[in-house]
Amino acid sequence: MTFNGLNNRLLCIGVLSGTTIIDNIGHFKYIHGVEESASQYLTVLNFINSYDKSNDLFTEMIIIFEKIINDSYESEDIVKVGRFINSYPLNRLVSNFFPKEVNEIDNIISDMTADELKLFINDFKMQSDNDENVEVLIAYLSYYLDEKRAYEQRMRYVPSTEEKAASRFDCQINMRLNNEARFHAIKRASSVRM
């Protein structure tokens, strides 16, 4: 199964918690979990629904996201939400309504760490009025924060080139010592038999 095939498969079945994938050439991909992104999607969909009442799919998804947040969902709800998330990524939904703001935010936060982004979100909340536009942008930032946290967590366990080289060197020394011990054991065993 290819990297994109696995990504689409996980989204279509609706993973509850976020999943990280690193393909063969080292590209990182984070698949947002249904439970962790439910409140963010609900905020954005409620905002969209207040402007566009004609979209029945979004109305249905609002109901399902509310069920997920209230922990009263069925397994088929998770599958529907997984397919919806696959078809409508949150960043695309938000950028349709706030293209300039999303572009500015992306430029500002692209080099931030997860901790810096968390502080940025808190400052953004403190300096902004509590209107629905701000709530949508905060939901977008929180969605992006989940990705940054997952990336940093995953990269903590990925060894550097120097660590890999040191590990290979240690492995080669251990193999050489094991081979010498085997040779010595065979030599002793053959001398005892004679």
C-alpha cells in the first residue's frame, strides 16, 4: 500500500486519535484524529453554516461532530467523519473564508515550535475580541498545533545521522566480538573432542 493509499485508508475508516506516518523517503504526514479535531471542525462548520444554510452535508456533519464531542457516537459516525475530513481538510475550509488571514498566519507560524505556537494562540485569544471570526482562526491554529506537536514528538525518536553511524559502529563491534567468541568456543569444543 502506498503512502497516500494508507493515508486515505486511515481517513476513510475514521481514526479516533491522530496518527503519524513517515514514508520510505522520510516525508512526515499527520492524520488528524476524529476525536481531537471534532471541536475544531464543529467551530468552523457552525461558522460556515451561519453563512450558507443550503449545505445539507455540513448540517449533517455538525450533528455528528456534536455527537462525537458528547461521546454519543456510533461507529458509522466515525467512518462518515473520516471520509468528510478526507474530502474537506480544515485548512482548506478556513482558507476559503479567510484566504488573506490564513496566508499571513501560515507565514508567521511556519517556523514556530509547538510551545511557541501555543503561546501565540494564547496571545491571539487575549488580544482579539470574542467573535466568530476569531474563533474560526483559533480553531485553525489549534488544528495546526496538533500537527506541530505530533511532528516534534515523532522527531524526538528519530535518530540523527551521527546516532545512526554510532549505532552501526557499535553493532559491528558486537558482531566482531560475537564472531571471535564463537570461533574460540568452536576451537575449545574441537580440542575437547580429540
